Amino acid sequence: MTSLPWSAGTWTTPPVAVDDEGATLRVTAAEGSDAWRVTSYGFVHDTEHTLVAPFPAGSAMEVVFTADFDQQFDQAGLFVTAGADRWTKAGVEFADGHLQLGAVVTGPLSDWSVAPVDGWRGRRVRVRVSRAGDALTVRAGLDGEELRLVRVAPFPPDAEALAGPFTCAPTRAGLTVTFHAWAAGPADAALH
């Protein structure tokens, strides 16, 4: 993987504040920011704060961030988009009293899968998404440890896509997330 500078991306929705001095990126999310389309909740939210760069077929992208969340739906990770109704967000979210590892796949309606990872709270997490063939493969784990398979999701092989670090704060003001790394490289060679 090759490190990407924070200046390599542009914001889908500008956050409240950004500090990209030095090696880290600190992003303060707007209250009510989120990404979701219709399913179960009935609303469309497209106000996520994502720093996007090109994400071509046959490549992978990853981010490292500190999962220091304690309020309902605080979240951060990696966002991949090929348009308003074709996107995936993968990362860590605080939901129902627990830190959860999960992914939302949208095309055109959102779905959500989660699994508790309470032991990750306050620690650095790495999320990687590989784009190969007709799929996105999501992997995640504590930074420096082996990544685990989170999700395999359909994705159009010919779509022009963008991806990068994201955060949202659907229920509160003041969430600031620290990203430590952003990198890109070739897609993972194998699914397992």
C-alpha cells in the first residue's frame, strides 16, 4: 500500500472543522451528518463527511483511525461511492451501547450488518476495501493485527468510483475523529 496525503481528496460534505497539520487528520462532524437510504427508517441522508479520491477497479484502499466513540451512531471508516444511490460505508459505529464493526451497502436501498467489537474502543482500527471484478471486499481489524473479513458486496465493475475516510455524527455535535493513515494499492489477491 502507498500512503495518500490528505490533500489528495476532496470532501463530499465539508465537516465542521478539519485539522490536517502533520501526519494525522482530525475531522469534526456536523450534528445530523449521516449516510442512509430509506430502508426501515424511511429517510435519505447524504451528508456524510468523506474525503474522496479515485478508486479504480483492481485496487484497494484503507484507512486507520481511533475508534473513540461513545454516543449513539458515532461512526468512522472508509466510504466508497459510485453515485447517490450506489455506495458502501464500512467501519466502526457506536450503536445500542456497544462499539460495532459493520458495513452499510446501498444500491439503491441501504442495508446494515454489524457485530460487536467493544474491545476496540479507544484503539486504532484499520479498514480496507478491495475492488475486484464485480465485488467490494471489506476487511477490518485492530491496526497491526490480522484483518478479518467483514463483507463481500456487489459493485458494478465498470463504475467510476471514489473512496476515502469518512465520519458521521447522526445524533450529536462535537464528534472529532482522528485518522492516522490513508493508503491505496492493488486489490487483495484472494478472498480468503
